Amino acid sequence: MNCKIVSEFIAPYINLELSDETHAQINTHLEKCPNCKIEYQAQLGICRLLSEKLERLEAHQGLKEQIMKKTIGSNKRSLCFSEK
Amino acid sequence: MWKNIDEKKEAFESEALVHMDTLYNGALKLTYNEEDAKDLVQETYFKAFRFFDQFEPGTSCKAWLFKILKNTFINKYRKKAKQPEHVDYNTVEPFVEIIKDKQYFDSDSLDDSILNNYLSDEINEALSKLSYEFRMILILSDIEGFSYKEIADIMDCPIGTIRSRLSRARKLMFKLLSKYAKQEGYYREEDEE
Ligand SMILES: [Zn+2]
């Protein structure tokens, strides 16, 4: 596998979206190619940054109540307020 | 499907309404405007309730809701939403080129050094500069963790497109963040006393 092809597979490699065989091939390439390794680490860094570092806000109570009222017709406190 | 309206409401509550916070966060990142985000989430839920019989039980309701959110956003809010600053998407150099001469990244553990260098606000600022397609793919893949198949369905495009768009989107984020690093003077501290 050459670097151009490997670079196309780095995103799905990170997301575990490749077949076992292709995953292993990319793995082998990354171990011996510093340039592709940088690309891999940079993409991984961005991916982790977005999944781990971004603050998540809670929707306003008023908004939740409004939505509940206009759909299920109730604004009782219930499961909606305990999203997993 | 449901025996009566009460059953439908019960299913809607446990399948759909539990994702309100997630949808709100997604809407905020699409609009970067609190009022628009609220409207977008409300409209998404009103539509979802009206068409809830089209939801296939057993599939991801969160993905189904994001698809409605996306369509609503495109139809109604996209023109109004904050226009990103111009970023030349076609000439994104390989990571190696961007990293070259950047002494503020430790290339031995580049992913950790990226992770430790930025705060939520800076990440949001960089995200907000991306065009809708790139922002959306990062929201769906890296923030919400949807599978490529789910993303392809939400975005109505082939999986091949998802792959290449995602890799370009990450690259653009990296480039924008590197720029911040430079402006803010985030240089890697050498351990010299
Ligand atoms: Zn290579």
C-alpha cells in the first residue's frame, strides 16, 4: 500500500470502520512510515479533542417543557430529564 | 404500530425526547445562535412527533432525529446561519506540511499535545469557521460518534464521501487550531529550568 491510499484510509482506521484485513495493513504501514504516522496522530488528536474536550450544554428547562407540551401533551418531569 | 395515542406518546418520550440535550448541542453547533438553536430543536421535535410512525423501531432514533434536524436546518436556517469566514478548502496541505516548522507541537505524541493545548471555546471558534458540510460531519462523527453508515444516511451521501470529507474536515480544524496556537503563543514548553 502506498502513502496516498493509506492517507485515504486513516479516517476510517481511526473510526474502526475498516475490515480486519485492511485495518491490519494500515497498521503495518503506520509502523514504518513517519509521514503517515503524523497524519494519523493529527487526525486522532482532532477526533479526541472534539469527543473529549467540548463542553456540552443542557437544553433550557423552558424549551424542554415547551416541546413536551406540544408533543406528548405533558410537562411532567420524567425520563427526558435524565438523558444517559 | 401503536394501539393508541397513549402508546405512541410513551414510545416518543422514551425513544425521542430523551435526546433533547444532544439535539440542542448539535443545533447550537450548526447555528451558533441560541435562539435559532432552540427553534431548530423545537421544529425538529414537532416534525418527529408528526411523522413518528415513519421511524423504524430497532434503528437509532438519535440518528433519525439528526436527519430531521439536518433537513430542517438546510430548509430554514442555513441562509440565516453565521457564514463562515473564507477558508480555501481545495488547497489543504497534508498534515506533515502544516506541522513542519511548528515547534509548538510535540510530534512524538502529537495527539496528546493537540488534546492538551485547546479549550472548549477555541474549539468552538474553529468549528464555527468551517462550512456547513465540514462542521456537520465533525458533529456527527467525532462529537456524536455515529457510524459511517448512519452518517451516510443522515447526510444522504455515499460512505466514500463521508471518509474523504471527514479527513478534510479534521485537517481544516487542525489548520485553524494551529493558527490559534500561533496567535495565542502556545508554544510547547521545553522542560528547562
Ligand atoms: Zn506512508
